[in-house]
Amino acid sequence: MSPDPPAFTGTRIAGAREGDQLLITLHGSLDAMSVTALQTQLYDLTRVYDLLGLGVPVRQIHIDLAQVDFCDAAGLRMLVAARRVADARDATCHLRNAQPHLRWLLRATRAADLFHLDGA
């Protein structure tokens, strides 16, 4: 009998709102296989939290990247799209807790200039 395969946790996104801040937490890989679903969820989160904000618009979007283990060009495009969502709402976009490989990618592509990098 063979051992059970490791549990697949997949790529996940979660959101929480506090005042005018939206905290989005990403887990897993930001790659071509996951980015379309994640981007749809990201847009949905910003819309839902705007509706639930009871008149207080989102002014800061914080994306926590501590649990992101891989990011390719598609994932980078998704992060840039999140920045565009923030711009459209007159909000700032912060990337939090980016792992060294992701900080390197952001700096190498000059995408770091588009964000507030927190905890980097």
C-alpha cells in the first residue's frame, strides 16, 4: 500500500476590511495557472468590501505576500493590476512581507516603483 499523497493546499486569497483599509492575503503560487481566478477574486473582494463599507471607501489596499512561494510574469501582472484597481479608487497599494525572491522580481522588473513595499 502506498502512502497518501501530500495534501494540496493550492493558491488561496482571503480579504478583511478595517475602516478604509482592505487587507488581502495571498497563499501559494502566483502563476499562469492561478492568476485568472485570483484576479477575479481580487476584484470581487474590492467590490464586496466597498458595498459593505457603508459609505467608507477603500483608501488603502494591503496585499500580504508572506505565504507566496512562487511568482512568475503572470503573477506580477496580477499585482500590477491590483495597483490599477487601487489607482481607480484613489487608493494606495501596499505589498507586505514579500519574500526575498519576490522582492528581487519586483526590483528587477522595476515594478517595485509602483507599490509601497512594507516589511521589505
